[in-house]
Amino acid sequence: MYDVLIIGCGVTGAAAAYSLARYDLKVGIVERFNDVACGATKANSAIMHAGYDPHPGTKMASLNRLGIKAAKKICKKLDVEYRPLQSLVLAFSEKDMEAVRELYARGKKNSADVRILDRKGVLAAEPAASPDCVGALHSRDSAIINPWEFALAMAEVAVINGADLLLEHKVTGIRRGRGKLTVVTDRGELETRFVVNAAGAFAEDISAMAGDTSVKSLPRAGQYYVLDKEEGKKVNSVIFRCPDENGFKGVLVAPTVHGNLLVGPDAEPRADADDLSTDRESLDRIMKSGLSSVPSVNFRNIIREYTGVRPTTSEKDFVIGVSRSCRRMINLAGICSPGLSSAPAIGDEAVRLLGKQGLVLKRRRGFIDERPPVVRLAELDDEEKRRVIEENPLYGNIICRCETVSEGEIVDALRRPIVPRSIDAIKRRCRAGMGRCQGGFCSPRVHEIISRELGVPMEDVMLDKQGSFIITGRTGAEEN
Amino acid sequence: MTEKYYDVAVIGGGPAGLAAAVSACEHGAAKVLVIERDKVVGGILNQCIHNGFGLHYFKEELTGPEYAGRFAEMVRNTAAEVVTGTMVLGIDTPESGPVIRCVSREDGYREYRAGAVVLCMGCRERTRGAIAIPGDRPSGVMTAGTAQRYVNMEGYMIGRRIVILGSGDIGLIMARRMTLEGAKVLACVELCPYSNGLNRNIVQCLEDYGIPLYLSHTVTGVHGRGRLERVTVSRVDDKRRPVEGTAFDIECDTLLLSVGLIPENEITRDAGIEIDRRTNGPTVYENMMTTRPGVFACGNVVHVHDLVDFVTAESMRAGAAAAEYAAGKRVSGRVIKLVNGEGVNYTVPQMIRPDNAGKVTEVFFRTNIPRKKSVIRVMSGDTQIASFRREYMAPGEMEKIPLPRVLLDRAGDTVTVSVEPAGEAADRA
Amino acid sequence: MKELICIICPKGCHLKVDEENGCAVTGNGCARGAEYGKKEITDPTRVITSTVGITGGIYSRCPVKTDRPIPKKLIGDAMELLRGLEITSPVKTGDVVVSDILGTGANFVATRDM
């Protein structure tokens, strides 16, 4: 019997698990995919928002501000890539400037760092911004982050402190019993005193399983381009545009913590949150919008496109609270932007709500608030490279040429508390395959290393999620 | 740390690097080093098990591994040293001469000093992401070269029902290869109204096996959440935009991409060496020296070749020049810039120093569209200094024209290479 | 008159073969093209390249080829001979892996040392 079972291991579930890890509780996390951070957590803008955007008084406003402060500390403590970076909301018309002034007022109320820049000020702060802009909101409170590493780090600490992470467990039902809930999965039943619903775009379904149909998911898809590092060098800020009449923040242009450039997203309703397809029309629109913010972006240097589906709901705010029908379930729904920024605060809020529902919160003795260090060869200076390779020669065997990722780093990842089992899971942890050739050279080698280290046949190693098999058999085999 | 010194250090042990090393030794470099990232030399030739290599250089038809094997043998017969499993992280080029920083499993982090460096890193394949094919992102979509590695070296089948996008040579070769291994290749889809591969490969890889080639078509949709289930193919107009109403689906589990190769110049760029936007490779002089003195480049890192024999020839020249540079030879004098005129996508070299040009300088280029009877003109201002006739030209086939020293001496500081249809105009010559 | 593209070398000459006139070839750039044109009409042949399993090599497959062209119609049957075949390292380039393929006199030979 678990004290708390968290459903979903995206950044929200991971943050809840991390917040719960400091208490003496038996925690489980069920995740339908074969890795953590497989939903919106791996496909978003990777931004820590400064907090000027949410309407004052909303949960979004308060949790965003609390979240970014906590996230900064967590990233430092758990060695997650994080870089403070100024942000701009560009205005191209007087109407846009009105929106900028509105954001400024909100920012002030939300105690975010904000100021209004005129055109000259914008171009001084960000020379790559379009000279057609008339002004911008400027903030120094924003940052860029590695979102999946952020979720992974928090989940790892939870696992190190005894949480069970049950991957490839899809929740199909919830039965309410005396003093407990039975969570039915496709791989068996789990009993728990409390459930935290962190199922992202599927929070509606989980909520309904416990009888509460008040959560209404209205997922919105956003498509993105990832560009080569050549392009990432061109900007030194997160560049938004003024929100449109729907409150949509618009296509942003921003570097990633790894030095690539991100351009996107749009926001289109998408009925099926598992539909991660891209389409030509949306991508073309995004390219145009990105170019109007930063004309110097060279779209010949694209390396990838992706779609993220935000778990938006009919509410304009996060839907965080005790289920209306089941006092043993806490809903963490509608965690769309600024969800990543707010995650640590949402995790703490979940703990507070569980406490109010009667969960006994006793501090865990010997809470370990750290995780094994991560060697990132590409970031080391020459002397450090020499040292780590001397200690472990596998760091000298470069597998991914584009991102300079060594066999040592891949083997390390395979021996961590949460074991990556797919080529993309390795990519998320080590960056192997994330560069210009998109795994063209290294994926067969990563494939082999996973197979060898985990003792899994090559045929059973997936590219990404379940069912994404790469190999269909042997050449020249008798059965062909 | 003790840095070892080599007269010539070659980065990459594929066909370019091996030829450059052999040639550097032949031209007097006493200490030559080849740095290879894979566990054996030979580069991509190791997985190109098909035949068709070596007709120019060896005057016989070899497979990729045989061609690589012969050069590996030639290198073994020189004093050149080869280090494998070693990745070059970067090169620095201070006044005192190039320094190469690299890592390997056996030797850890180390630096080599060199009199001259030859860049031979080859190229990589364009990916799905680079050409932004819309749709889902299932497994079963990979570049033809990655598939070739899985199939030919690791011995794994990567699919059963296959569509190939792009009619580049690797795609065509893999169409035949997968068919021979029992897979069904359903279509080869090409964006251009003509094939980008060698004609012989269209014949012996597609036509021999009855594989349909859809010209002026492209993949406009990828479907499947786990493994690929089908692709949508559409006809494209002359601007290469999909035409509405022409889409059809092909059920398949694999989409192989053969949509172009890109020279791999991370190290080159990081070293601040000038890159030609047209080739995506370094700008080079007639002797394959880049804009950084002492740093040479050859093979697919400079421009994508269609024949390894040409890579070899070019690399032989680069290796020789690197050896001479290491021995103290410096070239000065006037520089002629080659300009791409009508119908010419790029030229290599981009710059010629007549004082250093031999009796004849070979200029390589590609034309932009397939052409029948054509004239290649080499102009200095309004004066034609040379012209060449061709019965047939295609973007997929690299052209080579010889420019004699005597003509170069007569030319101004810019020379334009252009192609036009042969006709009355050609008689101006 | 049959139009062919010569596959003897990468140049890809556009050949015309006159079936009426004893398969006289025009459009060829060299003598081998003429020979190919005639043969392609009367008795087409191909060199086949593939791989066989190898034990103890640095890779799990060893590349092989037919040491001379074999009739096109025998390609499928020739491939069958390689199915399930496993050789043992070391092999040398040119070592015969399958001899006298289907009575053609051609052999499958290794194309690398391994």
C-alpha cells in the first residue's frame, strides 16, 4: 500500500514526487510511457517565465513566481542545465505597446522584474531583434532550462529516496475503497491512500475515473523548429511577441541551454493529445512569425521539428485542488504555461493539499537531496577532459560526433537510478543524436551500447516510446 | 604535456584521408599521422559493399571495402602512422603552426602539433528534420546511410516494406540492397523532375527490380505513432510545392532518406576557416589549401563528390601540397577568383594562384539542371579564355574542366565559369 | 532500336542498340560500352554484392561479391546460396566463400580482410 501514488511522471509529477520525497512516505509514480518526461515536458519552450504574464491573483501568478525561485535552486543543487537569460516581448505597433504596458502593470503586481524599452533600447539589449519593432517589455527574471533533465533530476531524487517508479503502467481505472484507492493499471492493481493526478493532458480521464468530471481538458498543440547551433549564437534573449487577442504568447525565438535555437510554438486545439504530428502550414506560419521577430535566422539550418501538446483546460488558470468527488485525489490539471516554471511550487502545493486531507507529513530522516553527478564531456575544459578519461577511458570514446558525447556518458546514464531504455531516452539524457546529423552516425552505436549494457536484444531496443522498434530481423537469416 | 609533432596530420581516415596520407609521404613528408574516429580506417567505404569504385584510379571495378582495403594497404606500406578510435575535438592555428586536440579511449586527451593539417572529415546525410517532412515521428524513418550501416555491417534488417525519398546514389543502392535481402521496395520518390543519382544506378538498382521512380513527387506526410505505418506522397509543381489533390498513401514500415549530403565542417568552422555557402565546405585554393595557411582540405568535406576516384585524385593533390607546405614551401602572387556564372552551382577550387598552378588546373563544378548539348564557357571579363562542349550534363554528375596555365596567365583577377545551351552562340568561340 | 544507359562506368553513356542490325551500338564512349549494349540485349549479366555472417570478425557481416558477372535471371537464386551462411574469421579479400555459383563458374568472394 502506497501512501501516495502519483499518476504521470512529467515535470509536474516529478516535482510532486520530489516534494513528497522529504517526508517519510511510501510513494509510487506510475507512468504509461517507457521513460519520464515523455509528454509536454519534453516538448515545450524550455523557458522559465519571469512571471509578468499571468493575471494577478491567479494560481499561475503566485506559483510561477515561487516556482522560478525554487527551480533556480533545484537546478543548481541537482546539476540541471539552467541559464538566466533576459526576455523581451516585442511590440510592432501602438496596439502592441498597449499590451506591453498591460504586461508591465501585471508584472509589477506579480513582483516580477519588468521595464519598458523603446526601439533603441530593444536593439541595444538584443541587436538581433527586428528593427521594425517599436518597443518591448524587458525582464531579467527569465531563464532557459533543460526541461526533461529538470523533471528527470527531481524524479531521480524521489527514486533515490525510495519512491517506486513504475514505467509502462497505464492507468485504466480507479476504485474507491475504505481508507484507500485502488488504481487499476494494464499491468496490475496498486493500492494507495492518496492519488496525485499529474496526468497532463489526460488529467481529465484520471479525474473522471474517480468520479469527478469537472476537469475539462482542451489540449492545444504547438509546433516548433529546432535550429543548428550556428543560429543559436545569433540571439542573447528569449524573444516573445505581444500576445494576440486569445492571450497566446506568440511565436518565440530563443536559444536553448545547449546552444540551439528554438522557434515556435503556435497554439491550435488538438482533440487527441497523443497526436504529435506537425504540418506544413503551421510550420510555414511559424517560420514567418519567427523571421519577423528575428530576421537574421537562417532556416536552412533547421535540424528538427516537433509538436508539444499543452494540457490546457477550460479554465484560464491551473486546476489544482482536491477532487470534487474523491477526497483522496489531488488534481494537478491544466498545467500549461507557465507550468514548467511553476513545477516546484506546484509540487509543494500538492504536499500542502495532501496534508490538509489528512496525510501525515513526517520529515524523512536521512533525506538525500542530491543525485549522482553527471559528466558532460563537451562542457569540460581540456585539463578536465584529460582527467576524466584517465579515470574512465570510456569518456575518450566519442559516440556522438555532433555533440561530442562519449561512450562513458552513455554508460553512466544507463546505470543511473532511472534507467533509460530507448535511443531517445539516451538522447534526452546525454544529447547523443540531438545534433545536426540527428543520430545518423551514432544511433546504431547507441543502440548497441543499450543492448549490451542492459542485456536486451537489439530487436527490443526502441527508438522512443513503446512500439517504436528499429530492427525487424537479421539480414541473410534463414527465415527471411 | 609532450605534444608529438608530425609534418602532416590528416584528420579522417576515409578515402580522402588515406589518399592524402599516401601522397604526403610520397612528396617527402617524413612524419605523417592519420587520425580516424572509427575503429578501422576506410570511412564510409566500409559499408558501401556494392561495386563501381576504382574505375578511374585502379582501372578496375571494385567494391567499397576493396577500394578502402587497397588504400589501407598503401598507407601501411608508407611510414605514416594511423591512430583509430580517436576523435578530433578541434584545431588551433597559432603562428607557430597547427595544433590538433583530440581524445581517444586508449590515449585519453592529447594534442598533436603539425607542420600542415589536411581536413578529411567527409560528409553527413541530410535528415528528415532538415527538410521538415511533416507528420508523426515514428521509428522506421532513417537516412539511407544509417540503414546501410545497420544492414551491411551490423547485419540487421531495418524494415520490410520500404519507400525511399530521394534518388541520390545511396538511396538507389539501398533500394537494390533491401530488395536482395527480401524486403519489398515500393517506390523511390524524387522531388526533382530528374534523378539525382548516377544513371547507371537508376538502371541497375531500380529498373532491374521493377521499382517505380516517382519524379516530381515528395513525401508530404508520415503516419504512425510507434513504427511507421504509411507515408503520403504528393506530386509537386515546378516550384517544388505539393499540388493539391495529387496525394496518395503508400503503406510501408520504413522510409529511407537519400536527400543530400552535407560536408561535415564543425572543426573547420570552429577554427575560423572560411566556408563557401554554396558547397558548405571550406573555400580552397588550387592546391586545396583553405583560407588558413597550412590547413588543407579534400574530399567530401570540401564538396560532395559522386565518385570516390575523384576524391582520391583531389586528396592526392592536397596531400602533396601539405607535404610541401610542411617542408617550408610558401605560395605568393596573384589570386584569381572563380565566379559562378549562369548554370553553375559552385566551383572547386574557388581561387587559383597562377604562380602555383601546374601546367593545367582542374576545376570541378556542378550544373544546376540536366542539360543536353551545352557549352561551358570560361570568361575573363568579356574575353573567353576557354570553352568546352558537353553532350549531356546533370546536377548529379560532377563536371571537370582543365584550365591550362597559359590561359590563366592571360586572365584577369576574376574568371567566370558558366554553362549555356550549345547553338549558334557556341560558335562565338 | 533500343535505348539503354550504359552501366559499365559511372559516366552513364546513352546507348542506342540496333536489334535489327546485329545489335550494333551507337552513343558509346568506349569499346566496353559497345560490348555492354550488345550483351544487355542478348544476355544481361550483373555482379552481385551482398554479405555473409562471420564469426570472430570486427563486424557481424563480411561483404562478398561475385567475382564475375552472372546472368541477371540467376540473381535471386544466387542470393539464396548466401542465406544462413556463416564463415569464420580470418578471411582475406578474394577468399572464395561460395564456389561455382549455380554452375556459372563465378564464385562469391570476400571483399575485405576480416
